[in-house]
Amino acid sequence: MTQVDKKATPSIVWLLALRLALVVLIQVTALALLAMAVPRFMAALGTHVLGTPRLALQVYLEQEARELAEHAASALRSPAEPGAAVAAAAALPWRYTPHWALALGDDGALLAGEGPATLTPGLRQQLATRLRSLAGSGAPLAAYVFDGNTAYAAGAARLTAAGSNGWLVLLYDEEMPARDSAARITGAEHVRFAAVNGVAQPPLSFGQLASGRLQLAVPVPGSVGSEDLALLAEIPIPTLSRLLRGGTIIFAAALVLLPGTLYLAFAASYSQFTKPFAALLAAVRAYGAGEPWRPPAPSYREQALATEAIDQAVRARQRAEAEARQRWRELRTFIDSMPALAVLKDTDLHYLLVNSGFAQALNVTPEEVIGKSDSDLYPPELAEVFEKHDRQVLEQRQPLQFDEEYFAGGQRRFWRTVKAPVMDEAGQIAGLVSIAIDVSERKAMEEHLLEAQKMQVVGRLAGGLAHTFNNVLTTILGSAELALMSLDEDNPAYGDVTQIRDAAERGAVISNQLLTLSRQRTGQVETLRIDELLRELLPMLRDCLSPGTTLHLSPATDLPPVQADRTQLKQLILNLAMNAGEAMPNGGTLIVRAFRCQPPTSATALEPALLQGPWVCISLRDSGCGIAEDAKPHIFEPFFTTKGESRQRGLGLTVAYNIARQHHGTITFESSEGKGSQFNVYLPGSAEAEPQQAAATVASDQAALTRGHETVLVVDDETTILQLAQRMLTTQGYTVWAATSAQEAIALLAEKGRAPDLLLSDVVMPGISGMDLAKRIVAEHPQTKVLLMSGFAGEGEQGTLGGFAVLWKPFSLQTLARSVRAALDAGSG
């Protein structure tokens, strides 16, 4: 705020004195102008005050003479001799007395009647002359006759009798009527007729005004005997006179007292004017010192206007401050809501603004950071790196983006930082802004994605290996079964061949696991008994555990069957067992149980299929290290692991959980650090017949279902499998045509001249694939059934591929016979 120089700023007292001298000068000038204007003012005042009475009396005089003329005219309504005319006029009603009626000749001679004694022949002649002049003008035949003392009102009419030339004249004394009428109309006093010099209105003077009586002179129209005849009167003005005398006294006093009075008035006004503003000034100073704004109550309009103006300015400032605070809160909310570390620095690299995320990363408050630099907050080597980046942004005046890594809160974090210069209105650098986004999770996801891609490659490799392995296993398994058919059980080689067959079946299980890993084998749902499945898995479960670990397996025998894919369910249990084994690297105890149990609410909330029983629960409880509280929400997440940089990839529990959900079940767990963990797998039970009963039913019809006499075209580029399938089907009574390629099969059909009852073809073959061959044969021979063989099926619906039935490699004689019979009987009714 600008300071006021009291010595250089003039006081208002001198301004008031200057204004007082100016007022006195103006007053003297006004008096001189007033003296010059007094005559005009008096003339104007006289015209204003006496104009109305003068006009009223003029009208009255004209009206009186005109009425007499009309009266005379009424007496001569019929032609009459002068004497008769005078008599008729005398008989008329008259308003005033004395009055006279007489007849005059054109030369003024008295023809009849008589008039006042003072009406001399000369006056009668002047009157006749006046009447003759009026007769030609169309004006009323009226006049006033003045004999020097008395004024008579005269009205005449032209004599109309034959031979009569003259006038009928009516007269009456006007003194009394004029006095009464003037008093009644204007309030005039001392009314009289007199001959005046020029009949001029006497000028208005202060003497007349002071006396209270104004002189009025009204010229009499058409006077005979004197051309300057006037009606004189006095108009009383007592009130105006008193006002004038009082005003004169006051004016004189003002001339004497005005300078002093003005000074005293100005002095009092100055004090009265400045006192309220002193209170207003005190309120403004208090507000400037930080106190609340309390404007004083105004005493005068000027103070009210000034207070209102200042109050509006203060209110506007308060609104601006409130808006600024609101904008600041919005800015603070915005930067604090950013999922990043945001800071603003000046050109000296001191912090001007930071968000709460940045402050929390340093375990301080935002206010503690303001004004500090990186060297105050970070180790010297890290602060040097940050300062180097900041200087680069300020010098190059360009944004800078880079990734950086450092530890925060004891953890390694990755940050993607963007720094940009901040320009002021003049285009100069005012500082820089920096935003750092935590990309640690993104980095981890990228690593996981890389791992997933590696696993996808491994899966493809596993699928290819499984395909080749299945072809080998098919030959081994089929040959062993054929050999067993030709051997007696007491033959020494029977046991060896049986072991070969069992080893091939275990190899088939491993192959199926490889195909499941590569996601190239669709699940085959069947009715399973969990207790039998667990006993079947017992050797594999022991392999999952480290030496020194005790395994207890106790499945209940009254469990309802479940509808599940055998391989996937085995993988689920093995994954949970391997997870338990990893939690007990130095040995421990694993208890595997299976029992009837109603799922808890947490399980049924996830899977509505568990709302109704029966249910089966598979429980695995270990005595390992347990799961930390912060890890519990994440254990089923892909790639999550608590094994650090171990060889584990964090997929075991995820795969197990997904398998459970695919079977309309779920997994729950309980764990405490240092006390072990328990995983419970809840699966819906099946209302179908027990697997043993179903197997017995199938076995009873086996002989009728697996044999046949139809013709089967077998196509496979693997000669060993082709020969094996041919031998197997031949033993079952079928006629077999064999071909090593699709082209050979087409040629064989042309050679035979008829279509086979069934096409049994491998899917993957050089040239034309088995699926394309099947489509071609079905298009030409719709009655031919199709059964495809594959150890590398790719994606497809369960049990079918491209709409055709599928026989998965490796297969046994019984599986082949049952699948061929089912394909031939499909749609046969």
C-alpha cells in the first residue's frame, strides 16, 4: 500500500478557506449584478402583480359601455320618433341611478329628452362624432363621457324612424359602479376617474412595496371630453409588503454576517464530515491488520456511499480470496488424487508444491517439504542424479522422460518420470514440474508376460512331443494287448507283456498331462469316485513331497460320485500337494482326506452350484510354514509366489483354483504363519449310478457292442499304427482297408468301387489332412461314418473335432473297439 506524505498533502482547512474567499467574491459579484437587475426585476414584478387587475378592469369598462349600447338597441326594436324612443328607453329597467335617456342629432343637437347638466353642447357634439366613427367600424356604439369631474358610461343606438337622423343615447354616472366593481373584482381601493398625463402606469418602486399599496392606472376606452381618461385605484398588498420588509432585513444581515457564518459553517462541516470518516478509516486499517471487516454504521449519506464503496471492494476481495482458497483446495485435491508423485520446483530447484503421494513416499507431510531441495531429502548420490535431470530440463527447455529405479519403504520400485519446464507469462522459465508414476506392477506384469510366452513355447513343444509320444505309445500299448490275447496267463512272458502294457498306460497319463499343459487336450468328463482317484494318485503324491515328510491318506468310502475330468482333477490334487511339499522343505506331515461336507457360505457365495448337495470335500492339511497375512489375498493370482527367485512360477494354485471352478466347485483355505495350512476343495456330487455299477453294465454288453462285420477304411501315415489298427479291428470281425495317405485312400475307394461303412483316419497327415479327407468322403458317400484319430487335437469341442467323433491316442484294443462300434451305431436308431 502507498504511504501518504502528510507534509506534501494539503490540508482540507486551507481548501475550505480558499473556498470561503471564493464564495465572498461570488457574493459581491452577485450583489453588483443584483443592483443592475433591480429595475428590470421591479418592472417584471409590477407586470406580474398588476397585470391581472388591470386586465380585469379593462374588461369591466368595455363590458359596461357595450351593455348600455345593447340596452339602447333593445329600446329601438321598432321604428320610433326621437321622443317616443326616449320614452321607450326611460321605461326600460336600469341597473344604476342616476341615469338619462336622450336623442341627439348627427351634429350633437338635443332632439328629445335631457341629460346631465354638465353635458354641454360641446360634449354632445364630441359624443355624436364618436358615435359616427363607431357606426362605420362595426364596433359597439359605446363610449365614456368625462366632464372634468364625473365620468359617464354612454351607449347608443341609431334612430330608425323615417326622417329621423340621430342617436338614442343612454347615460349613467359610472363613479359608483366602477368603485363597487373594482373593489369586488380586484379588491382595489380609492377608485376614481381622472385625466392623467399619457394615461401611463406609474412604475413600481420599493416605496410602494414597503407601503403595501400599489398604484394602478387603467386607460378608459373611447373617452369623450378627455383623451387621457383613466380609472385610478390602489391595490393593497400587506402580506407581500411584510415579506419584502423581512427579506430586506435578512438580506442586509446576510451581507454583514455571511463571511463569518460561512467560515463557522465550513469549520463545523469539516469536523462533522471528517469524524464519521475517521471511524471508517479505523475499520479499514483494522481489516488491513488482519481483523474481521466491521464497517461502522453510517451517519450521513456521503459516509454511507463511501462505506458502501469500500464494503463492496472488501467483499470483492473476500470473494476473490475465497475463490482462490477454493481453487487451491481443488488443485490440492487434484494433485493428491493423482496416482503418481507430483512436485513443482522453482529455478533454484526448491520445492514449491508436492502432492500427498510424494510426501507419503518420504514419510513426511507436504508442508515439511516446501522450501527444501533434493539434497535435504535424499542421499547425496540420489540427490545428485535428480538435480542432474532437473538442470537438463531447465537448460534445454524441453520435457524429459525416463525410467528410474530406487528403493522405497524397503522395496525396490520402478518409476516412469516425466519432467517439463514451467513458463511464466513472459515466456521465461519459472521452474519445472515433475510427475513420477509407479510402474513396478507393470514391470512385473511384463516379466510375467514374458514368462507366459516362454511357457506357451514350452507348451507347444510339449504338445509336439506328446503327439510323437502318443504314436509310439499307441504301438506299444496295442501290440502288448494283442500279445496278451495270444498268451496264456501261466506263460512266463505274460507278466512281462503285462508290465509293458501298464508302462504304456502310465506313459499315456504323462502324455495327457503334456497335452493339458499345452491346452491341446479338451477335458473328458466321466463319473469318478474320489476315494479310488486318491488311491490311484498315492505314488505321485509321495513323489511331490520331500524326504522326511509323512503322508496320511484317509478318504471316506461313502462318498457320492462326481462328474469330472480325471486328468484335470488329478492335476488339481497334485498341484495342492506340491504346494504343501514346498511349504515343508525339511519334512513334515501332509494329511489328505475326502469326506462328505456341506460347503461354508463363503464357498456357496462364489459357486451357486454348491447350494444343493450332495457334496464332496477333498482336504489337504500340511504342517509347513503357513501363509503370511499380506499374501493371503493374492495366493490364487497368476504368477504370485512367496518363493522369491525360486524356480516356481506361481501358477500351481491358480491352475488348481481354475480347475475347481470349471467343475462348478471352489477352493477355500485356512493358514497361520508357523502352524501350517489347510486347503479344502468342494465339488458337487453326482446323482448318477456308481462307476462300478456302470462298469458292470458296460461289461455285460461288451461282447455284443465291440464286435462287428462292417468294412472300415483305416488311414494313417504311421505304418506301425496303421498295421496295429488293422490287426485289432480284424480280431473284432471287421473287414479292414488300409491306406498310408489320403491320396492312397481315395485311389483305394475308386478301386473298390464302393464306400466303406466307417472311415478311421489320423488327423495330421502329409498332403490332405484327415479332416479334409473325411469331409470329401462324406460329401460323396453320406452313409459313411467317420472316426478321427489324434494325439495332437488342437482346439475342439469335447469328444469331437470339426463335428466328427475323435479317438485320442494312445488307445487300447477295448477303447478302439468300443469307439468304432459307437461311431458305426451313431444315428442308427
